[in-house]
Amino acid sequence: MPKQKTHKGLSKRVKVTATGRLKRRRCCGSHLMSGKSAKRRRRIAGSSTITGAMAKTAKIHLGK
């Protein structure tokens, strides 16, 4: 049976940490920042992890 190909779109957006968690960037942080509160901008600046069923599916697409 052939190997599963890596989903290139996902591999560009997600990084697998040393412990195996999936790290991603938060949305809404590219432009129109002046209309957002400082608290919201700080939250957007940080990264987030993918959890649950989405993480399971993502790992399959990444070949992990």
C-alpha cells in the first residue's frame, strides 16, 4: 500500500512540538489592529495549540 502524502497546506501552518502537540498561529492578527483592544492584540500575538479530534486528524495529514 502506498504511503500517505503530507498535507502541504497544513504543514506550512502548523508546527509539531517536541512533546507531539500541534502549535498554530491565532487568526485576526494581520491587519486592522487599531480597532482591536490591547488585551485582544496581546492574545492574538501568542500562539495556540490544536486539541481534540482536530489534532488527531491533523496528525494523520502530517504523517505523524
